[in-house]
Amino acid sequence: MSDTTPDAAPLAGRREWLGLAALALPTLLVAFDIGGLFLALPHLSADLHATGTQQLWITDVYGFMLAGFLITMGTLGDRIGRRKLLMIGAGGFFAASLLAAFSTSPLMLIIARALLGIAGATLSPSTLALISNMFRNPKQMGTAISLWAFCSFGGAALGPVIGGVLLQHFWWGSVFLLGTPVMLLLLIVGPILLPEYRSADAKRLDLVSVVLSLAAILPVIYGVQQLAAGVGGSPMGPVVGIVVGVVFSVAFTLRQLRLPNPLLDLRLFRNVRFSSSLLAMLIGSGTLAGAGLLTSQFIQSVLGLEPAKAGLWQAPTGVGIAIGVLVTPVLVRKIKSSTAILGGLALCVVGLVLLSTVTRTSSVVLVSLSVALVALGIGPLFVLGTSLVVGSAPPEKAGSAASMSETSNVFGSNLGLALLGSVGAAVYQSGMAHSAVTGARQTLADAVAAAAKLPADQSQALLVKARNAFTDGLDVVAVSGIVTIGVVFVLAWTTLRQKPAAQAAPGAAEEAGDGAGEGAGEPDPIGEPATLTES
């Protein structure tokens, strides 16, 4: 039985805290995924003979499907029950992980990654919604959400380490099997520890909007990847893809504006603070993800570190952002939130400037430190940006705003992987355009594989040329990151420094199931009047 306080909601008991531990499992798993994949990419690319474009799809399709289905799955969870959706997603993730681990072709792996993204989209909205139901006391809810966020970033730090150890002793598919025991455990303990909640006033899921949203996202990403990667042949196909995506985007927007209960309430974007915060987080997460992709490959394929050691040197990135998240609440007790965000962005620029000086013979310490500084500096933007998004929205739309915040971060990360990854690939291919070894012109992984078949002197010459070309791509990506973070800095300076209007916290939504409602609003623990529903 939960305790109560005179002026607060009931306090959570042992079962709720054990339930939070269970919810940490899928949170850690999603964070593990991308870090482990970065390290496995050179190995699976060589084994499956994946082209540069296929490598980008293997990396990106998970995140795009995840971002595309987040809001949809949040609505579906309201209808069928959040615990039920979480269990369905866990089962789907288990099956798709097996498919990915034993893929025999790039297409098979891309399909498996897409299925993983759809299954993964059930996890985050379900876990956050259950946390808001289980922890009704504002202080406890804030603690629970902070721990949830720390698990996410901690998983990002541990992912490369664990993935590196697995790759040191097993084949590349082992990084996908990492999630299978975790999901099995969740399927066992979830029904025991987690309560079921479904909204008594659930909105009908608009399937047409779901289809339109995917039709708007995927063709545009395809076109951008093809054009940026410099794939041979006519550019007509990629251009048509972008045009088709834009057309569907317009159709999606018009439908959302007409529906009484839209899948995505676009009217929220009329609020400048709301829209600018989302855009800032999207660009910031994209910059960090793009830099992480290139540096992880640099550490392995240019510096030649073994997977286990490469994973250890990638861990400071996750540690940096985890520290940034944890220290932000302390910082804003003494300085303004906007000052913390701007100071963090300045630190990001310092890290990117250091990264832009990297050469083929640079120390791994310089590379790791550079990205860690970027991650540390981006932490305040993620924490306070989410609070600003939710605080800028009307109280009755706080839940929708929180979903958009998460979607922005996820989509931004994967858009950064696509765009900055394509920039790096284009620079590499330009540098290798005149290489006598045609099989080394697409990717660094191809060059390493080709060099292994050549005499020693030719092999060394090819590796030096390929590694220099890749390093040039990394430097260009770093400079691109400086520009994008500069845009975020100007955006934050002009729109986020205004004092937000105080607003009442949203009331609890009526629920069916165990009778508990949606988590009530709470005073923002960082010191500003806002509604905090996620971190």
C-alpha cells in the first residue's frame, strides 16, 4: 500500500520502484543498439559486401522507423493498454533481433533493422506513460524520470564497451543478440511488476495519417542519402523521391489540421518557444550522432584499434552526456536555463573545433575527448529543451508535446546519421575517385578488405590513401557540426532567453484499468515553472 502526504499524490511503494527497474531494461536496450552497431558496421559491411548506401540504410532505417512510429504507438498504447503494448513490442524486438543477427544479405539486415525500429517505437512511449502512472507524487516522478533518462544515456555509454567485447570474441551478429535475454526477462517480470493502464478517453488511431507520415519521411531520406553519397547514375530517382516525400508531407499536414483528433497536433508549432526548442534539439542530436558515427569508424579503421578497445574509447561520449544531464539541475539553481544551454553549446563548439584538427596519425585521446566534450555540452539542451517544449504547450496538450520532444530527438539523431554520414562518404569517395583499386572507392571498409589481398607495399599505400580520405571526411563533418551548432546557438539566443509565462500544471487524465490517472504536472525540478513529463 502506497503512503500519502497531506498535500501530494500517493507515494509509490516497493512494487513501483521494482517496476521502474523493469522499465529500465528496454530503455537500456534501445540505447545499446546504436553504439554496438557503430562498432559492428565495418565487420558486417565486409562480410555482407554492403555498399556505402546500404551501410547508411543499415544504420539509419532503425531510427527513422522508430521516429515515424513513436506518436502512433503512443496513441495505440492508450487504446489497447500500455503494458500490453510494451509486451508486444518486447516480443517483436526479440524476434527481429534474431533476424538481424543471422542476416545473410544487406537487404535482409535492412529489413530486420526496420522491424527493430517499429518494435522499438513501442518501448519509449510505453515506459514513459507507465512511469507517469506509477509515480503520482511530483518529487518521485521527477526522480523516476531522471533515472529513466540516465539509463538511456548510460546505455549509450555501455553499448560500445559491451559491443566491443562481443566483437572481440564473436561474430558481428552477436551485438544484435545482446537484446534477446533482456527482452525475455522483461516478458517474464513485466506482467508481475507493471500495472496496466489505458485511457478512458482514448482517441481513435488514424491509419491514414500513419501511412502519410511514413510516406513523407522515407522518400525524402532516400533521396537525400542518394544525392549526398554521390551514387553513380542519373540523379532523377533521388530527386523524384524527395519531391514525392514533400507532396506527402503537405498531404499529411493538411489532414492533421482538419482532423478533430489528429495524430500530430501541428497547431502547437504556432508557439515560437515550442517550435524553436524542438528544432534546436533536432539539430543538436543530429550533430552529436553524426560525429559519433564517423569517430567510431575512425578509431577502428584508421587508428586500427581492436573492437574491445575501440568500444572503451567510445564510452566517454555516453558518459559525457550522462554527466551533462545529471549536472544540469544543479547548474540552473545558480544560473538561468538559457545561460546553461548557451554555455553547453559553446562547449560543443570547442569539442568540434578539436575534432576538426584530427589527422590520420592523431591520438585516440584527442578523438575521444573531442566527442565527449560535444556530448557533455549537448546535455543541458536535451534536459532543458524538453522542459521548455512541455512548458510552452498548453496544459491539456503537455502529453502530446512530450511525445513530439522525444520524436524530435530520435529523428534528429538519425537524420544526422544520414546527412553527416553521407557528407563523410562523399568526401571519402571524392578522395578515392582516382584510386587504381576500384573496389576501394566506396567505403573505407572496402579499402581495408581490398588491401588485405595486395602485396605489402601496395597494401600499405592503399591504406594510407584511404585513411587520409576518410580523415578528410571526418574533418569536414566536424566543420559542418560547428556550423549547425552555431545555428542552434543563434536560435537559442533569440528565442529561448525570454522568460516563459507561468502556467498551471495539467490535471490528471482519466484512466481505465487500475483506476490511476495520467501523471499530474509537477514543479520543474530545475527551478523554472514548467511541466516536466520526460527528461
